[in-house]
Amino acid sequence: MARTAGAPWKRSNPRKRAGKKSKHLTSAQKSAAKARARRAGRPYPNLVDNMRMASKGSARNTAKKRTAKKSGRKPAAASKVAKKTSKKSARRHPAKAPGKDPKGGLTAAGRKAFARKDGSHLKPGVTKRLSEMTPQEMRRKGSWAVRFYGRKQLPPLVDGQGRPTRHALSAHAWGEPVPRTVAAARRIAAKGERLLQRYQRIKQKP
């Protein structure tokens, strides 16, 4: 067969022209190229044999991509990109922590999770009226109010969009209005101090 100007051995490597690295045949492709050469009566594969096997591999990969597209499966490379994107979006939009009540405080499942994790015995906040509280409940609620809203430097009570933070929402779990200002938080702390004083008076009674 006459060699024409368009024959592959007359042209430069297209991957090199594009600045890409050359691809090598896999072991299976090399074996198939050798078998093709033997069938043609050649002692070893030539450029055409190797090109034939390389093109089959490319066609097979293209067919896999088409099959994956039809079946809805994503190629491996695409799935990796999707995972990276999902991680980035998760960092920007963190998922709601399990066990946290969106209205404030922990749910029953959240308290059980802490008990399994570190053996703590968390109880729900006291939401009863003062006349219905036991002395221990007065002590618990008073201690919480002073610890959360009586500290010298309060954490933010609202976020950048004006929504109450988890620190502010804690008041809902204890039956108190959610504070949005420092003055409102201080009023809860003052109520907590009165509860502790009442608890001490009851405790000192004979």
C-alpha cells in the first residue's frame, strides 16, 4: 500500500501539538495489538496495530459515558466534582445539628445523645410558673439564667440577618421570652438572681 501524505506516520503526534502528555497502552491493549499483528503475519505490532487498540479503548470509554448518561449514573470524574461541590456548599450552608430544637435548647433525642456520649444527665428547661416550682427547680432555672445572661460580656443575641442566635433561643427552652437586646437578657438574669435568693431562703428554713 502506498504511503500517502495523510498517513499517521507522516503526521506529528496531535497530543504533543496540543501540549498534552502521550497516553500509553494498557497491558490488555498491548496483548491485543500483538495478537492482531500475528494474525496479519507480522512478528510484532506496528503503529497501525497500536493505534487500532488505542482507538478501541477510547471508543469503549465513550460508550461507558453514554451508558452512564442514559442510566443516570455519573462518571467517576463527575462524581468526584459533585462531591467536592457538595462539601463546599455544606461549609457555606451547614446542616442543622441533630438533637437541637430549632426553637431553642435540646430535644429529648439530643439529651439522650449527650448521655450516651459523655454520661451527662441533662434535663429539660424549667418552664413552670413560680408558684409551681420546687426549690430544686428554682435553683436550676436561677443558675441557668445567671450563667447565660448575667455574664459580663454577652455573646451575640442576633445574627447578621437579625435572627436570634442559639444563645438567645435558649431562653425559649426555659419558658422565657427570647432576648434580642442586652437589656432584655439582663432582665432574665435578674429574675434568675431572685430565684436563687428565694431558693436560699427556703433552704435556710428549719
